[in-house]
Amino acid sequence: MSGEQDSVAGARTKKTAASDDGAGRRRLVIVESPTKARKIAPYLGGNYVVESSVGHIRDLPRGAADVPAQYKGESWARLGVDVDNDFKALYVVTPDKKSKVTELKGLLKDVDELYLATDPDREGEAIAWHLLETLKPKVPVRRMVFHEVTEQAIRAAADSTRELDGDLVDAQETRRILDRLYGYEVSPVLWKKVMPKLSAGRVQSVATRIVVERERERMRFTSASYWDISATMDAGAEASPRNFPARMIAVDGARLATGRDFGSDGQLKTGTSSNTEIRVLAEADAVRLAEALKNRDFKVASVEEKPYTRKPYAPFMTSTLQQEAGRKLRFTSERTMRIAQKLYENGYITYMRTDSTTLSESAISAARSQATQLYGKEYVSPSPRQYTRKVKNAQEAHEAIRPSGEVFRTPGQVAKDLDTDEYRLYEMIWQRTIASQMADAKGTTMSVRIVGTATSGEECTFASSGRTITFAGFLKAYVEAVDTESGGEADDKQSRLPQLVKDQALTATELSPDGHTTSPPARYSEPSLVSKLEELGIGRPSTYASIIKTIQDRGYVWKKGSALVPSWVAFAVIGLMERHFERLVDYDFTAGMEDELDRIAAGDEHRTQWLSKFYFGGDMGVDGSVGRLGGLKKLVGSGVEDIDAREINSIPLFSDADGHTVVVRVGRYGPYLEREVDGTSQRANLPEDLPPDELTKEIAEKLFATPQEGRVLGKDPVSGHEIVAKEGRFGPYVTELLPEPEPLPEGATAAQKKAAKAKQPKPRTGSLFKSMSIETMNLEDALKLLSLPRVVGKDPESGDEITAQNGRYGPYLKKGTDSRSLTTEDQLFSITLEEALKIYSEPKQRGRSATAKPPLKELGDDPVSGKPMVVKDGRFGPYVTDGEYNATLRKSDSIEELTAERAAELLAEKRAKGPAPKRKAPARKTTATKTTAAKKTTATKTAATKTAAAKSTAAKKPSTRSTATKTK
């Protein structure tokens, strides 16, 4: 292969401190981003030219068009990797970076030294190596590494450069080649057996399997019901609080069943370690006992009080930052990392791709000083805290994510320079870092057992528990968000009980029979999927955001609210891989591969030998690994033709009332429902927004009742075309059936057929309103829908036509490029030109305010604020608001039964957590007329001025190995 490149080791130079060569030497510093280049240039002075590469400058070919002419005939050109020649990779400069490479080569002519200052991780090391190989500098080359963009850190990095780390480059390039081999070998199998344009990936396929398996669990789940009694106990006029809640847990010594006692089949679990008898209380028994306990005496059977201690949370690393931003700020993983990248590049936080929770000595000192200043010495931990990881594949290579600098800037000090999202993420990182060096939260927990004898003679036991925080400690600064779907409870939540003693008499002021049903396991959200991937040791935290984005972009997963729902295509793909390439989606195998790649990064494994064993087979990994099974090439190449595509693309669901098996088939044009009735196949379209676990027998029958060809409604009296109502991928709609076009003469060319098809008229279509259904749709309503968009009239000033249209996000008006939302679908047919012009005369509203809806319920004035309380429907469900504070309704709250007292209680809880998060977006530097909204008082205090000595970047011992030779 021509144009061979030098090895990493061969390109190294002897270490020289940047400042040793005198002020006369000019240096070119290359970073990835233009933002970072602009930021660090003033820190380095006039003898440094700082330029960005704008990310990667070259990669493996993306397609046949990228392959250089001299390699197009090679058998391995499709892969971009010569698997028969030490896995040499064919790297090409991407077309959009050719001018950048020319620019960088031109700058190199006028400097005496090159500093490669890309990010301090494997990918950054690989980008530096690609720059070195592409630019081929004739001047000395050094690697400049920093973890925060501050003047002190940048100057220290320039004074303490090192050589390029060949082992890190090897590890990253092995991952890149491995992912190419995996994707290019497995994806064609999916094209042949499932659907064109699908893709497989080393981590993305496993992540998809995790989501699919959860949906399977939900589909298999059978709900169970059980009952108990909730009570309000009265401890007497002297007690504080006088009343407290309790719940019945046992009858005559038999423990009442709770949700955890039932399996996914709806039956009581067997083989439990407890010898206590478990009783499933029926509704009738609960009602009977509640009545039999009225006006009976109760007494305290036992009181157990214990001290409570909660230690601070560790500082953020990449995965925990994504999880917490998802829960607390409702950010996607991608959004979190995009904002964190901006904060890092502009010098506000340290490097955001890290597996470490450790803090430097200077950072610990800064956090402790600031915590002392803001909260007092008693709130700071007696000794510095350091956190270690206990997760698979943990790497302590970098520091945790924290505010940058030797002294942390408070959120109030940076607010004027950040936009809303940046401010919120910075504030969360700052709070978490400060809290990590604060004292434990302390309190007491109390557990009470209460007994009473019913008129039937049955002894009923009730339980109540409380928690009181006596010293907030780190909770003063930060409280971690909880996953409400899994029943989590905030660390700062208190539930006080009165002081009770054994045998104390109590009365029950309220006894209510409560029915419960078990719920299937919650679907994964982005934060919980990140947590699961980390728990299994699959992938790296720095890749989680891109993995989650990829499985959504590929159509394997879609979002319902914040929940990740797998598509039927994902079911087919994962089913194929589980049956025929099980090791490739095995959790332990995938995690074990990460360990092996880490060995390459540590220099304990040679990458060429490892790739050869993985691809062609060899003695590698654990028993049953891909290498020991003969390698990826053999695994994918053998038996592919024997894969039954129809079987793979058939997902059995259940049997209908007549015993016919109902299956989902994944066809080339999407999934559909099918069953065989009297030897005839019956099919039905599947709505694209119907989650798999919600496809019940009842819904299936409803879909089968609407044939794929649609329900005929009649003929359009104007055109004579037949009008039908259909169920489509995006929901129900009506359309017209156009007459078949005249056939083309025999021998027509493909171009002629294409031209004829383009000339064919397209049928009118219209989506049904939310209030409509296929079963009740009539011809008159269908013709109305097909008449859309409706011309409302012309704007007398501009002459632009105003139309009323029904879109994906609801009804709206359109005038040129200006669109305005309508509040109801009926307005599409009723709105007048005068009404439309009035809407356009008002300022355009964006977001939720553009389609303000009336409240779901009005509850009177809040006793604290004096403002009216109303229930509204929000993005994440119903919530109560007084205009200042918003409090989401709990799962146990229903809109119909919500009282004014309960609404006030929810708002009081929200109010107790601090100021409402209603804040104007901070003014950007270019917008001088805007003012920044006020922040918390704690955020405006000045941080401590204590400083610590600058940390130098440790130079790594040069490696004697060279990476596999690659080609341009």
C-alpha cells in the first residue's frame, strides 16, 4: 500500500518545556473548536498562533465516493480497512476539511514548533495523531494537555508539554476500526432479512436490546390487585402534630400483601425467605374491616427511633451529569453535553468527558472555602472529602466535572454572561461541587406500630413512619432529583410524627379502604438508560449521548413524553441478533470487550493482534467470545442464508377470542397486524404512535375492524371519487381513491415510467381531528377535512393570502412564512378574516403560551400567596399553580378529587424548596438593553479568594511501541 504513514513512536520528539526556548520561538497551537481557540489565544501571548481544526479532519471513507481511485479495486475498499494486511486503515481527509488542512499547513510554514492541544481523552489524542500524520510538520511537535480553560491552566499546560501517547491513540483507533468492522459486517444482514438502510453497532445494538427487553417485560406483565386501609390517627390535643397517617399492614398476625409480593404474572411470589403468612386482602374484606374498626380503641404497640445520616453526593462525572440534568432540568443527554461543551470551552467548567469523581487539592480547597463563606463553618465537612468509583470499567484519568479555576465563580457572578440553559447547568454543577465538601445531613427516623381490635375480633396492625432532619448539612446547598417513576423520595423530604410511647392510646378519625394494582416496570428514560449502561459497564460515559441519539435517529426507539419506546423494527432486529448473533448483543461480552480495549490503552495488549483474533478468530476473551467462536467474519458469514426472514419479522402477541394467533409483521414499508382466519390472511395497519405494550386484544380487534383498504364513506359529489377513512402510520385519516392511470406502452424505459409517475395527480388527504374516529366518520365531515387548507381571505395591507391549516402540532393560520396557532380544531372552518387579522395584529407568542389552554380545574385562592390556584395540563402532566409556583401532581393525586387543601399543600412543599424557577433569559453581551433577573442571595456572595499552586500536567513516559501503519 502506497503512502504509508510513520508510527506514533517514530514521530515523537524529546520533551522540552515550552518556555525553555526563549521568547523568540513562534508556536502554532491547534485545538478542536474555534471557541476554544479564541478563548485561549490571549492567555498565550504574541508568540503563539492559535487555530482550530474544527473537530476531526479525516476519517474512514463514508462511502464509495470517498475512496481514492488507487484503492477502488481493492476487495477491502468497502470496509476502509485492509483486514489481510495488519488491519491498516484507509483514512481520507473529509471534503469539507480540505481547505482547513491547507490553511493549517500554511500556518506551519511560519512557526518553529507545533503544539497539539486537542481534548485530554482518547478521542482528543487520536485527533492530535491524525493532525500529525496529515500535516507532516518539519518542526518539533509537542502534546499540550489541559482540563480547564483558564489562564493559569493554559499557561501551565504550555510550560509542561509531553509526547503523543501512542497507547491512547491505539485504543481509540482500535475502537474506530472495531466499530467499522461490526457495522459493515452485520448491517447488510439486517438489510437482507429485515429492512433496507438499517444499521447495527457494537454499543447501539446492545442499548436497543435493553429498551426492547423492558418493553417485553411490560407486554408480559399481568397486573394484580390488593387492598388495605389508610387511616388518620389522632394522638390527642397535646401532641404535635396531632394527626398523622398510618396504613394497615397485618390482620391477626398475617402480613398484608403489597406490590412487591407479586410477580410479573400477577401471582404471589413463591419461595420468599420470610415465614410470615401473607394475606391478600380483597375489597369486600377491606370495606368490612374499615367499618368494624370505626370508634374502636387503638394503642401504640411499638416505637423505634433511629439516628439518620446522609452523606453528600459525589461531584459530577459525565454519566451522573447526564442523569441529573435529565431528571432535574429535563435536558436530553445530547443537550446536556452540548451545553457542557460550551461551558468548558468558554472557561466555566472543567473537561466534561470524564469517568472520575475525584477533585484536585486546589478544587477541594476552593469548595471548602466557599462553603464556609456561604453556609458557615459548621456546615463544612471536618476533613476534605475524596470520592472513588465503584462502577465497572471506572477510569480515574481525569478530574470530576466542577467549576473551573482556583476560586469558583458563583452562579450570580456568571449569570450576565450565560444564557438560560448554560446558567442552569452551571448552577447545578457549582451546587453539587460545593455540597460534596459539606457535612453530613443528620436527623432521626421513627417507625411506629399501632394495633386495634375490630368488632369482629380481628386484631389489625397499622404502621406509620416519619423522618425529621435535625441538621441539613450538605442539603443546604444541593438536593439530588429523584426518579418518581420508580417511587423515589427526595433526601430533604420530612414527615414528622408526634412523640409517641408504647401503649399510648390513639383514636382513628378516618378509615378508608384503599385499592391498589401492581404496575409494570417503568420504561427507560434517557437518565435511567444512562444509569443502566453504566451499571452494566457497556460503552463509555462520553459516548452515551451519541448512542441514545443514534438509536432514536435510526428509528429503533422513539419518545413518549420522556419514556423511550422501542419500535417494532427494533423488536425484529434484536430478535434476529439474539437468535443468530447472540454474543454480539450479550451484556457481559460487550462489557468485557470494554475491559480488553482498556488493556490496549494501558499498553498491555497489541491492537493488531487483538483485531485479528476478533475478526478471524483466536484465543481471546472469555469462553464463548466472538474470537473463540471463530471470529466476526465467520460468525456473520455462515448460515445467513438459512435465516428465515418471515420468522424473524413476525412478533407473536396473543390469541384472539377465537384462538387465532395475532402477530405483528415487519414489512419493507413498516409494521402491520396480521392473523389467519379460515385460511385467509387478515391484515390491519398499525398506528406509528402506539407503544407495543399498549397493543391489547381490544385495540387489535378495533384495528382489524378497519381494513387496510379503508372504510368506504361514499363518493365526492363534485369529483365522483370514492372517499375512504383509513388507519395510517401517523394516525387515522381520510383520502380519495383516484382512478388507475392509463398503462404505459410495453418497453417503456425507467425514465419514462418515472416521468409518468411524477405527472400523476396526488390524492387529497386529511388527518382526523382528535374528537373524530374512523367508526363514526361520515362523508360530510370527510369532505370538510379534504377541503383544508381553507382560504380565510387576503390581508388588505400586504395582499398575502391567509389560510387555515391542520398540522402535525395542531391547527394554525398561515400568512406567507408567518404562522399562528389556533386554540381549537373547529376554528379551521369557522374563523373569519376579521378574527384572523386580529390574531396577526397581536405580538407573536412562542412555546406553550402560543396555545394557552383554559385551566383544568379552579380551586380558590392559595392561603399563602392569596392568588387563585388552578390545575393546568403541562408537558410532563397536570400541575397546580398560583402563578408564582408550579407543583406537579403526584401519581396518587387525581384532578377530579384534588381539593383546595391538597393543592395548597403541594404548593407549600414547592415553595419550601426555594424560589420558583421563573427567570428571564440572561442578556447576552450583544444585547445591551436587556437586564439580568435576580438570582438567589447565596449566589451573589463573593467567593473566597484562597488560591492554590498551579498544577502542572504530568508527562507520560514515552511508549516504545508503534501503532499499526495506516494510509492516507
